[in-house]
Amino acid sequence: MTGPEAALLLIGGLVAGVMNTLAGGGSLLTVPLLVLVGLPGTLANGTNRIGVLIQSGVAAWRFRAEGVPGLREALPLLLPLVLGSALGALAIARVTDETFERIFGLLMLALLVPTLYGSRGGDRPPRPWPPLLRFVLFFAIGVYGGAIQAGVGLVLVAALSRAGLDLVRANSVKVIVVLVFTVPAVAVFLVEGQVAWLPGLVLAAGFAGGAAIGARVAVRGGERVIRPVLLVSLLALAGRMLGLY
């Protein structure tokens, strides 16, 4: 990896870390960057998870330090998300690069549906999902996150906000559950030999910096800052869907 390639990954990780912490979709930037520096699609997908894991840990710590912990709301979601993530990672680790890229494109299209509805949070108290529906919904999100990762934050924010959480707390919960369900996915990719450590760690350094910035901006700026980032992430997904980049 050359110096310019390392700088590209560092800057890309920084931008993606802010995006992922405020909304989601940062992996739409970082996975293509890893491909650009020479990694095949499935290796890029696995390597990207190292950065996502570090970013999620830093963001969860910063949200807590800013007075917005999300652990209590996250705990009921962890089991279905972890089970789904492990299944999704096992499935995607065994497909060809060409198949991975096709799945990636199709799932970007599917991902537009829940994000179009926007947030329904605000001052209302959270309304708990019925237990079975909650398990199925977050298991499915875990499968997607374990397999693809890109854009899973948007789906989580959409689901959490429609359950009554404001966007700041929804993001705090989101980074905790992403941290937890990324662990089994990383383990699978490590076993499958689908992690390139040097670009992964460079990318992770950028992710970590972006997460610290994003958490502070989210808490200080609130929904008036988060909503435009959600819109940008949605447009990025649409651009990917339409093959514009």
C-alpha cells in the first residue's frame, strides 16, 4: 500500500466515521475505496469490518461521555442481531466477488424502502415492539449487517425512530448494537482469511476519528444536524442504485 493510498483510506475512514455515527451508509464510501486500492470485493467487505468495529466502540464511548447512553434500549436487540450477523457473514463469506457485487447492488435498492419513511421520533416515549416482531425484524437487520454492512445504520435508525426514539438516542443505541453484532462477523471473516490488516487498520484509524467527531456533533447539534446527514446518505444509496458511481 502506497502513501497516497493510505492517505485516501484515512480520509475516507474519517468521513465515513462521521456519516456512520450521525446516520449510516459510510461503508458505501469505504468498501469501494478498499477495492480502489486493490482488494477484491469480498476481501474489501471483510477488511471494512475492522474499521466499523473500532468506530462503533469509539462512538458508543463518546455518546456515553456526552450523556446519551443507549445500553438499556440496546440490550433487548442484541440476541437477534448477533444471530443474524453470524448467519449473514457465513453466507457472504462463501460467495464469489461477482456474486457479492450483485448482492450489494440489489440490497442497496431494498434499503431505500425503510429510509424513505424518515424519523417518527421526537418527544414521544419509546413504544416497544411486540417481542416476536422485534426478534424477526432485528434478526433480519443482523443478517443484512453481517453480510453487507453498508447502510445498516440507516435501517437501524429507521427502525428505532419508528419505535419512538429521537434521532440522537437512536444513534446512540445504533452504535452499541453495531459494535456487538460486528464482533461475530469479524470473527467469521478472520477465519475465512478475508481481512487485510494493513489497509484495515489505516481505515480504522480514520473511522475512529470520525466516530469521535460524529458523536459530539450529534449530541450538540441534535436532529437539525442529523436529518440532513440522513438525507445525504439516502441520496448516496440512490446514486449507487442507479449506477451513477
